[in-house]
Amino acid sequence: MSSPIAYLIRPSRPEAHVYAVSCTVQVPDAGGQRLFLPNWIPGSYLIRDFAKHVLRLEAECGGQPVAVSKLSKETWACAPCPGPLTVSYEVYAWDFSVRGAHVDATHGYFNGTSVFLCVEGQEAASCTLDIRPPPGECYRHWQVATAMARDGAPRRGFGRYRAEDYAELVDHPVELGEIRFAGFTACGVPHEVAISGRQRSDMERLCTDIRRVCEQHIRFFGEPAPMERYLFLVMAVGEGYGGLEHRASCSLMCNRWDLPGPADEPTMSEGYRRLLCLCSHEYFHTWNVKRIRPAAFVHWDLRRESYTRMLWAFEGITSYYDDLALRRSGLIDEAGYLELIGQTATRVWRSSGRHKQSLAESSFDAWTRFYQQDENAPNAIVSYYTKGALAALILDLTLRVRSTCTLDQVMRELWERYGKTGVGVPEDGVQRLAESLSGLDLGSLFQQLLHETEDPPLAELMAAFGVRFELRPAESADDAGGKPASSDPRRPRRVLGARLGNGPEVQLAQVYDGGPAQQAGLAPGDVVVAIDGIRANVQNLDKLLARSAPGERLEVHAFRRDELLHFEVLPQAAPADTCVLTLVSDVSPEVAARRQAWLGATESRP
Ligand code: ZN
């Protein structure tokens, strides 16, 4: 028996970056079938208008053409027909990211939201998907990596797959190409890592370490895991970084040098630690956001924005636990974990936008602000990832100090009450649950964390756990924080109060509110060519700024567009915006026990 809806996709012209797609509806709407393509992909809160990449679209029924009209940017209407109705179209796919679709002669990758039309009114109907290889002998070694259920396709092969409904169809990204696979089992669940892109990684080490993280998360929420299988879909690239969560997989884009090499030392590089944190983050989402969902996401419309003030809980709490799981699973030590918190706090402290936008506002406006950042972003917004992670940290530590409850218990209860049942979490659900489990009134804490813009009292709270929280000036433009100063902090470098672009020129990418550059009249995009009469470049910038006596202005020449302008700049000492957390060695037994309960590994390194 044929499925109510059958899709077929093939990279028909990889050299032109084109997929040919068809969708056959057994019983179309008697009044004329409407179909639409989503305007956004869940997990990435930006209207992307995927339908703009549909190249041509036609419909037929029983060998006869069916008239099609376009109703809006993403919706087509077919004339009434008895069915089955087949709609065929091409999709241009040249978005090399985890959010879109891409194809060339080296590989193909797609998210269903970019390529599969949704049959209006039949969103809940089951469907099949035929994935075909591109035409030509040169593609005979291509394989398929996806967590979608197979319906006749051989393992890792082209053929038929199936989904229970449209939401499931578009929640399994697919990679096509010559893929490197490796696998492991975590708490009885088969897992695969599929890597595309040129790399020579130590797959065994990668699988061993990712497995520890997966088992940590599964045991955290309680066995059994909610998915039957899981796939890490990794694109190894020279430049680029990102991840997107799905119900039984995640798409990751990482720097190929972050992958552990076969000749690497057993110590963990910062890049590899970053990659494991990314894996941990996306995997935690399997529970937190894919199943424990804000009420606003339970019946979302993929044609328009879904607003919630809770992204801090889904991205921030996930960001808190992604690092913590590395510590708990014994992959990093206490100092390494504190370094990661220090780096997160540094990102928060470096942006004055934290005093202008609250976490709740940051969540709500993600669509137009966090996802559409411009040169003024550090002055205007706060990240619900980084400040959200600090909010989760503060909530956890506060619960630990003032009650017998922890954020771990709150998360497990969220899983029981909302995740397992599919009920959406109300906007105040996290606060209500934390209050009922701890017996505390947390109204003022949540008000402060989510709706106000003052810095949270991290130093006092950390002291209760035997951790010292300090702020120091950045030592260089790429000082990410988390580590103690290596030079004398009493002699900080002088700065312009701007972030530079990546090129060799001193181009101001962002100009910080109230800083020396802004006060002198310099603007984003300006290219500083000379300071104090000497040609400036990124290498000598610090030296040139250090030449002036305190209080002395420096002559600066800069191009704005093609016009040379002159400024008088008063360089400032680098502000203390770099966070460092260190373990205090001499603490009371009570503090030591509290710290151990929070930071102790639940598993030791074998
Ligand atoms: Zn996330």
C-alpha cells in the first residue's frame, strides 16, 4: 500500500547545485491542494524564506498537467484533481551551513525544511522518502547518513526511508557523499559519528570521548534514552563553526583541526575541548528543547515566528550543562571547567548590551536581534546563550546554598512532567518548578536574572563554593579569558574601544559605546591608516597606542569609505572585562563538600 505522501529527492545536477524533488499526494484536497515550504528551521530563530530557492514547480495528475498558482512567498495552490497529485520542482542548494541545503560534486547535505513541501491539512500524515544518488558513475561510492527510519534502503544507502509525519520528516538532516563512519553504543543505544570533509581524525578516540558525554546525559535524565538511535553528522571544514539539534541526530560544522589527529598527544587541545562541548550541547538538546519544549513551540507554524521569552532556559541551561557534562564525565578537570565558565562570563562582561537588554527580551527578540546582529550588537543586546548559561549557573548554585535541591533535580522534573508527556512548558514553568521542589520563593532571583540588566552577584556566590571570581584587563585582542593574567595587570595595555575585523588592516568592525574611538568620532567600518603619524597595522597597534603619556591624545588618520578623516583619540587602559575563576585552596569542610557536590566527577577517567 502506498503511503499518503511520497517524497523523492535526487541531486539531479550537482554541478549546478540543484536537487530535483517531487511530492506525491494520494488524496489531495478536493478544493485544490495547497503546499508550502517552511520559512524557518526549528532551532535557528530567523526567517530564512527557503522557498526563494525553488526554481520551477509543476504538478500533474494521471499524466495530465494540473494548474498551479502561487498564493504567497512560500505557498502554492494546485487546481482540484482526483489524485494522486504529483508536484515536481527543483531546489537550488548552495547554503553551506547546518541550517540549509548544499550540493556539489563532492557531497550533498539537506535539511527537510529547505527541500520538502508541506502538504497543507496533511501535516500529520505519514510519508516515505526516496533518496536517489546523482546521475553518473563518479558518484557510485556515495553513501547516505541520516537518523531517519529506513523503509527498505540498505544501511547507509540510497533507497526508501519513512517518517510518521511532516515534523519528523524535516527533523532528520541528510548527508550524501563519501562519508567516514564510526559507531559506539551508549546505555544500549546505537550511536554513529559520520564525518564529511577532508580530515584524518582519530575516530576511535573521538567515539570513546563522545560516548562518555552521551552516557553522562542519558544517566542524568534517566534510562532509557528517548531515542532508538542517534547520529552525529559532522562537517569538517577549514573555517566555520556551528551546530543544530534534532530529535535523533545533530548537524555539526567544526574546524578539521579541532578533531583529534591520529598522532596527537593524549592531552586535550582547546579546539578538541570546544568540539566535545559542541557535541555535548547538541546532545543535551535531545531532551531540552526537542522534547522539553516551551508551550509556544508545541504547535508552531513554520511559516511565521514562534515567540517565547524562554530561550534562555533552552539554550542557556543547555550551555551550562554542555561544559559541566565534560567535567562530570571526567574528560576535563575542575580547573579546566572553571576556565570554560570564565570564558563564558568574559563574553557576557565584554558587551555593554547586557545593561540594555534583559534575558527575557533577548529570547523574545531572537528573530530580529540575536540572529540579525549588526555592528552595534555588543552595545545593544545580550546573548541568551552566554548570559543564559550564567543564569543557569546562578540558579543552580543558589538552590545548592539555600535548599537541598539542585538544578539537576529541576531538569529531571521538567523531563518527567513536560518532556515525557509532550506538554509544553509554560513561560514561568522553570521558576514554578524550582520553587515547588526547593520550597524557596525565587521571585526576586528570577526577576533579577531574567528581567533586569544589572550584573548578577557571581563573586559572592562563587565564594560560597570555594571559587574566586576576578576581573582583569584583556592582555591581547584574542584573550578569551578564563586564565589568570600572564603579565602585570597593574600595567594594562591601552585600547581604542573597538573590535577589529579579521583582515590585516586596522578596520573597526564594532565600536564600543562610550569608548575612546566612539568619543573621538571613529565609526564602524573606518580603516585606521596612521596613529601618531606612523602607518598602523594589526601587529603594531598595541605599540602605537602605548606611545602616548597618560592623558595625551593621539592623532589618528582613518578612511571612512574613500574619504580620509582626522581624529584626536585619547586611548584608555583596557577595562577589567576578562573573567577568571580559580579554586581557593584553603576552604572549610562545609565549603569543600559543597564544591565537591557541584564540581566533582561522577565518573573517573579510565
Ligand atoms: Zn543550542
